[in-house]
Amino acid sequence: MTPKSPPRHRNQQASVSARATKLLRRFEDDLSLRYAERTVPEYLAHVRAFLAWLDMRGVELADLKRQALLSYQSELFTLKRRDGRPYSAGFHGNRFSAMRAFFGFLTRRALILHDPMAGIERPRMETRLPRAILSPKEARKIVEAPAGRTPLELRDRAILETLYATGIRASELIGLAPLDVDTQEGILRVVRGKGGKDRNVPLTPAASEAIELYRAKARPQLLAVSKKPGGIYPLKASRRLFVSPRGGVLYRATLDKLVHRWAAEAGIHKRVSPHVFRHSVATHLLRRGADIRHIQVLLGHQSLSTTERYTRVEIKDLRAVVRRAHPRGR
């Protein structure tokens, strides 16, 4: 099959038939039972774009052949962002995962007789590391930067302590519910993390104390803002541990901004994000003798090779090894 036109940008609302829209609703219900909340809209957008591609070519799902999927995959690699840059391997990998989930759903429901994705290889993922990594001293400075007692300072201190204590993903932190944290036992429960799996992770005493203080003193005040003029509806936010300044849902962009802000306040000039905390936690634990398999469980990685990617060897570590072990190192 020869592609005729480029696929749409993943954030655009691709136009699909009424029949495909009905199928997407059923797929959404299936996704909601199997994947984390943040994954559902992303996978739906990827599959919607693919169904629009099929509609433009007049291809029915029941008649779909492996060669058509290979052509679609090849076409995706020519797709450009609005600024002209190509999409990352992560984008292609996510679309591949979304389509695999979609065809798995179709096969389970007997809507197709065979899975045309079988045997098609996942695009090779990049193994880039975060550009920045925090030293223990830098991490402590950032975490302790919000030292006041305003609701937002208490919230931000609890967020930063949690990120550094557990190394959880930004989306996992945003999705936490109040009952997911047991500050008495020092346990945080990630419900339906990446891959739809639950896990328990330990909290440091400092993180438990910060969360308890925020939950008792700051969170009720932030939720109360939503009842005032200018506030927003608290229905979804009331089920979340961390909320926005107006008592609403805390979004990823807001989380990124508060981490950047407190890094700047602490005098750290590196580009710091929630993911930098995650990478720093893994590196600090490894350097202090933690078993890499324990770090794998903490971070919620399915594959040990994923954890190994986070634990790069720093140049100063290499210098120390050469100085100690090389015949001419001193």
C-alpha cells in the first residue's frame, strides 16, 4: 500500500467515521480498566489518528493486512512537528503501544480474527539520559527551599519531599489520593502506575512529616478556595492529594513550574524537573550501595535494563577509579 498523505499531529482531533467513533468509546472503556488515567486520552488520540488514516484510504479493519501497518509505520517516521523537527522515538514508541493495545482489544472482543500487529517490531527507543543530575546537597537545598507556613509553601514542601523520597513519576504524584499515603507507617501506594500496576514505596520520615502537615493544615484551605468567587470545581480535585492554588486538579505544567521555581530559589542553576529528581534518587541510592533490583522495584520499572539507564557512571567516578587503579593514575 502506498501512503497518500501524512498522518495528523497527535494532538489534533482527527476526523473519523461514526462507526469508528463508537468503536473508540468501547476501546476507551477497555483502556480505563487496564491503564493509568493519564494513558487513556493519549492512547485514544494515537488510535484516532490511525483510524482517520484508514478512513482516508477506505480500508476496513477486518481487511487490514500487515503490509498496510508497515506502510503506516514508515509514514510516521516522516512526520514532522510544527516547528519542522522530527518526532522522537518516544512518540513513535507510544503510538506503537497504543495500536498494540487497540488490536489486543479487538482480538479479545472477537472484532477481528487475527492481530495484524503480531510480528511487527517496536521502534527502537532512544537511551538519552537527563541532562542534569542533582547532588545530595543540591537536592536537599531545593527540598528545603519552601520553608514558610503558607498553604502553597506547605504543599510544595510536601511535593518536593515526596519526589525526592520516592522517585515516583510526575503523573504518579499527580494521581495520588489522600488515602494512598500512610504517614504513620511511612508507606506511599502508587495505584495503577505505568503499565497499570500498583506498588508500595517507602517514605522518608521527612516526607511523611511534610505530607501530614500539608494534609492537615494546607489542603483544606486550598480546597476551600474553590468555593469562593474565582475558584474552580473541586469534584475531581477533592479525590487528589495535591491540588492547585485554586483548589482544582494539579496539572503537569503546574508541577514543572513549581519545581523550577524552588530550584531557582535554592540557587540551583541546573534545569530541574520532577524527572531529574527521579534520576537523582536512583543515582544516590546506587552510590550508597543499594541493590539495583531494589531500585527497579522502587521506580516501578518492568525491565532491569530501564533502571540501568538511569544509573549512569559520572565522570568524577571514572576519574576516581582511574586515579586509584590505573598504573599511571597518580
